[in-house]
Amino acid sequence: MTITAQPKPTPSLDSRESLIFGIYDRLTDHGHCTADVVIAPAKNNGQPDWENTGPANVSALPGDQWPDDVDEANRACVIVSNVDGCDRDSTFIVMVHPETGVPGMFQINGPDIDRDVADSIVGRDLGNRPPKKEPTKLQASLQKLSRELAAPVAANDNQPDFDDRLVPFLEAYGGNIRGTTLFGAVVDNNAGQIWFTDNGPLFFSQRAGVRHIDLPPKAKDRFTFDWFGDLDEDMPKEEIVKGAFGVDEFTMISGKPGSGKSVITTDLACHVAAGKSWHGRPVKQGLVIYIAAERKALTKRRMRAFRKHHGIDDIPLAVIGGMLDLTSGLADAKAIIQTVKAAEEQSGQKCVWVIVDTLTRVFGPGDQNTSKDMTKFVQACDTIREGISGTHLTVIHHTGWVGDRGKGAIDLDGAVDASFLVKKEAAGYILECDGTNDGDEGIIARFRMEGVQVGEMDGEPTMAPVVVPADAVTAGERLVANIKGHKAKALDVIRKLATEGKTAPQGLWRSAFYAEYPGVDTNTLKSRFKRAKDSLVDDGLVIEADDGFGVTGADT
């Protein structure tokens, strides 16, 4: 009996064999490198050992034929050398990913600088049709005979369609688009390829494998601007504490050691987090983050004392401890931003205030007396404030022994929107604003401290201070005294109309207000009255009832 050897079946176009030999043919036809199909070394389980593949340990195909052994076939790849523009020792491996069928290339020898050049050339050649060569006389005769005898074949230049979805990835990660693949893209210092699937874009590199990839976040515009004509007619200032601390502002509270600066700031933080009016001033309730870089345990005792004294169980207020350095770089500033955002997610509330206690403990190795280092600190504070939109940032600082300003370079004084001093007096303490861009100056609050027991140690009570308003001029009285201009005129008019606890209709109040400005355009008066009315209501000096407006007790 005669046994006739059966020919091997023709591999499908999308088989691994066709892909590997197709890569080899395409690179060889272009002639910009030397290529050969080889077998990579194997791991103990028979899988390709790409990490240890080198020019000396690859082997030729058995009999120049595609291997019958499956494991051996999975290790088949194309070795590439003598790439145009690269070092003669630079060698690369082009392999086909077993799951996606996408070719990937990595370097196994030579200087790393050649990797991008080779990526570009090999990627270009794989994506382009080889240059047309003039046929020999024999080839020309065979082609003519083929055209005469064979049926016409649909044209196919083997040029893959251009995938324009890759353009943004090209701009972000570099490389070259060839057909439906972006070759030479560098992601997290790994060079590889990007292509689209039904599940979105994928990135493949020999080092990192295959993973989904997205475009990097769009860079924030460096500058913002508003056109003059787009400015709103009414632009009220949004504040955390009325007349003292505004949204998106940066302030400093200073004082001598033992002056009570941290105590009054803790009291402020607790009131804002609780949404409780502070010394007669309305507050904007929200999450407060207190960075206790100095004496965290003491800060927590003060907060426990506040909780006990005011009978409050839970408010969105978090104390953060740990070493921080806000002058050596922006890493810790960015870490604070991430911590605050995590706290926002946990509490379900927007952060309205970040307090840093104290400047000295977060200044790192910097020198507070030099403009260079103080500018770095200000930059870190700006990074925190801008990274948490809608928040207020306060830094607590020590004064010199004179006690008239915060220690160190004056750059901080110029950077803050308002600065406050805490001073000790015979009758207690005062919080005074000694400079502001847009707020109340002078004495903001008078207070004293009372001790509250928060624990016991060895039979002795552990005490912590709470702030108690001192007997003096009330915040409402100070607020009225500081009112000026059209707002003061509107308040004076409503005082005369709404006496003895009565109310006055808005129309009557408005007409009486207009009468104070004879000859002024009605539209101008309309805007003045609206701003004054709304501001007085926001300040709590005027109340709006069903039958009109009246004066509150803060104005009496």
C-alpha cells in the first residue's frame, strides 16, 4: 500500500501563522530593516519567555516551516535588526498578542534611544503597502498570462483604513498612526500600541501587557477672563462668616503664644460646621477640615468641650494630623486636596473651610524670614484653595513678641485677603481684623474662655476651654455701626416706617427711599434699593414678612 503525504492546509488570513509571515513579508519588502521569523525561548510551562529573549537565544524555524507544536508556534515571532537610523547592535522583537492578534514590538538589544526610531519605522512599514518594483521579464510574462487566463480579482492594496479616533491619542501620547493602530505611543514610560475595540481603546506594551486606556485629563486653562459686558449687575459676596471670612479667600489669624488664637479658630470651625450663628454673624454651613499640625490631641479636646458645652452630637468637622511640608514642593498640598475630597465623599458635604494650625509646623525646612520660601508657602496654599473650589483657607500663625503682625517675610501679609490678630485684654480676649480687602475691620469679637471637663486622669479632671462671648458691644450693633452709603440710608428709612415692631410694605419703603435722592434716574434708584434691601435681609438686620418688612432686634 502506498501512503501519500497530505499537503498542509492553507492557513486562514487571520491565523497566527499568516500574521507572523505577513509581518515578515511586509518588513522585508520595504527594505528598511533586516527581518527573520524565529522561535523565542520558553518558560517552564512552554509559554514565551519574552523578558529573557535575546539575539543569542532565539532559534530558527524547524525546516523553515511553521511549527506543528502549538507551544512552539505561540513563541514564533519576527526578529528585526539593521533598522535605518539605528545602531547596528539594536535588535527588536515583533510579536503578535495571543488574544487580540495585535502586533507589538519591544527592544532586546542596543541603546534605548533607538526604540522610538524603530517604533516609527516598523510601524510605518507595517501600515503601508510596499513600494512597487519593476517586474522582471519572466514576471511580466507570467502576469500577462495570469490576466488572460484568470478571472479578474477585486483590487486590494492591503492598506488598512485610517482610524481618526486615534488622533487625540496621537496628540496625547505621540507615535505614528498606521491604519487602525497607533504605533510608538508612550504611556507611563512604556512604548506600545493603541487601537480600538468594541469595548473602547486598548494599550499594549511588552512590559505592561494589555489594558484599557483613556485620554489624559484636559489641562486646566492657565488664565480665565470675563468680558465687561458679561458682568452681572448684582454680584453679592459669598461668605463663610458674615463680614469676616469669604468664599475662595485666604486669611491669616495671628497671635502671641497663649493669646487664644487656636481656641477662637476652633470655636469658629465648630460653629461653621454646625451651621450656628457666630457672635451674631450668620455662617455658611459645610464641611470643615482642621489640619492640626500642632497639638492635635489638644485640638480634639477643645472640640469635645465644644460638643459638650453646646449639646451637639455630630457635625461635618474633621481633624487631620501628621507631618506636612508646604515649602519643599506641592506634593503635600496635593495630598491635602485628595484628603479633603475623600472627606467630602464620606460626609456628603462640600468643604467650605480648611484651617492650617500652625504655619510654623508645616513650613518644612524653609526660612520664614526669606521672601523666596514664604512665596513657596503661599503657592502651596493657593494650590490647596484652587484645588478645592468654593472653600476658604485660613492659616494660624505666631506673631513676634511685639504682637502686631505675623512673623516672617511680609509676602504672606500681601497674599492674604484679610489678616486677624488675637489679643489678650484685662477683661478677656479680642479677635481684631487689622487689614482686609473686602470685609469688616476693627474688633470682630470679644470673648472669654470657660473650662469644660472632658475626662479624668488619676482622679484629676481633664479640662479644655470653650469660647464664651464677652459682655461688650454685640456683633449686631457693630454691624449697624459699620453700615454706610445707600445701605445705611435704606436702613434709616425702614426704621422710621416700621416702628414698634410693625412692618412696612415694600412699595412704601421703596418710595420713601427714592425720595431721599431727588433728581436721580429711576432705574439707578431701582438698582440701589434692591441691593440695599437684599443686603440688609442677608445681614439679618431686616426681616421679610408676608405683609412687608420690619427691623430685627439686632438693630434695636
